[in-house]
Amino acid sequence: MHSLIAQIKPVDCAAGDRARAYLDTLTKPPGSMGMLEQLAIQLSEISGELAPSITPPGVIVFAADHGVAAEGVSAFPQAVTAQMVTNFANGGAAINVFARQINAHLEVVDVGVVSDVEAPRVIIDKVRRASGNIVTEDAMQPEQAQAAIEVGIRAVERARKAGCRSVIVGEMGIANTTASSAMLAAFTGTAVEKVVGAGTGLNSQQQGHKIEVIERALAARNYEAYEPLSVLAALGGLEIAAMTGAYLAAAAYRLPAIVDGFIASVAALTACRICPAVRGYLVFGHRSEEPGHGVVLDALEATPLLALGMRLGEGSGAALAFPLLQAATVMMAEMATFTSAGIADKTS
């Protein structure tokens, strides 16, 4: 991990300046494409190119179970994690549908499912069988957190070798909003009730129980809020660690990483706490309905591309946002300039 982090360089701001200047030569009023122009500039900063190629995208879904599920913090039983992994393998989940729509290369990785997943096309890279119950023990040992980060790094390396030019990272793990909320409260000092939402569909009474469980976990665990690996090991999850590694690898290989919702954004925050230069490589796909997502977006100074009222996970919102990245690159590659179109600009 440390050698890969050393490869991460800040994005190319000079390339961004060239993209910004070129945008103002296109046949449109300056700035009239709004956030799409900012997206085009960011993609140029990431790649160093005026009109970078971002296709095909690689979609990587990491799956793991959480010991804190034993505290009754989810509307679904823990067995659903493995069942959904099988659904991913069979092509029936939302992320499968959206990945097909954008012609993505899809990989599902078992980094910590409690049972043996017997499904085709699932990469088994299991660090351990589920995280520990964070109310009574650390989620994982520090070396296990680092091993899970390495799982994410390997997954991005495979995607890169398969020809992927951008990365979408998703997750599956019953109770992972509990772990993510705990991590976010630890990182930011935000009150737990402000970062906890419905998750898989909890009512207000169940949400109150979830808040109480997280508060107990925060009081019981010994972590350093300014040490991201300490927070991750004490309170996180194996798939959250793998997503963290995937963001680190995307930055190291100068690949745009489209960030999904709440859980993915907490992993992105973890990666940025490990290496702040990662932030420039992250494109935030959508705003989740989870209240904690606003908190983590503020911490990352991020504005998502979409706000569709979603809270599914899996990478689904990021996949839906991908066509906007395509639009930004096509705008740069194919739109006429005032000069080439023979149109007078405002200064002529």
C-alpha cells in the first residue's frame, strides 16, 4: 500500500487551465454548460488530456458482512449479503442493469462475506469472515484493514489491465450503514443522530436503536480520530476498506473514480484522509437520501452530479451519473469552436 500511495500525484492543474480556455472557444456563451464544464476541466486535470477517453468504465462491487448486524440494526437479515452476491453474479441486481447500460466491465469481489459464496464470476479475495461486532470488539485488526485495502488495489489493477479507463466502486453488506455512520461520526465529530438514516428501511424507533448502538460502539472502541487506519480498523468494514484501496489505486493510476452514495463517500473520505491528493480524482455521482451523506460531502467539499432520492448502494447512483462524464468528454472532442464554425464570438 505504501509504495502505491507514493505514486499518487496531485492532478494536473495546467491541463485544467488549458481545458478551461478551450471551453471558452466552443460555440456557446462562456460557462453556459455549468457543471458539465467543471466536469470536463476535472477530467482533463486527471488525465492531462483535453478530451480524455473514459470508456469502458470498470464497476467493482465489494461485498462483506458486519458483526454489528447482531445488534439488530438492519431491516434485513445478514444472510441477504450472500444472497445479493449471488444475484450480482447472475446479473439480476440494479447495478448489473446499469452496468450493462453503460457497457461497463463488472466485477464482484467477496472480501468478507460470512458464508462461502458459491456463485460463478465472483472473485474470492476474503480477508476474514465478517468484521467484528463494533459494540464489543474492533471491526478488524490493523493488518486486516490493510489487507482489505490491498484487495481494493488489486481489483482496480485488474480493471486497468482489462482496459478500463474509469472506475465505479460499489458495495454490499448488511449493516454497513451502521459502520459508515460510526466512522463518519468519529472522523468529523458530528453527533450520531445527524448521520443516521433509514438504511435498508428502518422506522423511527429502529433508527433510534441504531443511534444507540453506534454511540455505544464509539464509546467502547479505542481509536484516533486523526488516524484514518485507526478509525477504519476500529469501526469500519472489510468492503469499506476495499473501497478505500480502490480509490487510492484509481488516483495512483490517474483514473477518474465515480463515487456512489453514503457508504462509498465514507470510504472516499478515508482514502482522502490517508492521502489528500486522492480528492482530485474523485467525481461524486449522486446525493443519497441518507442524512449522513450531506455531512460527508461537506467534509469533502463535494457537489454531486445527480440528486434522485436514491439510497440503494451497489454503485448504482455512480453508474447512472457516468453518461454525464461521457457527455463532458464528447463536448470537448466534437463540439465546434467559433473559428471552425465560422461564427463570430462576443469579442468579434
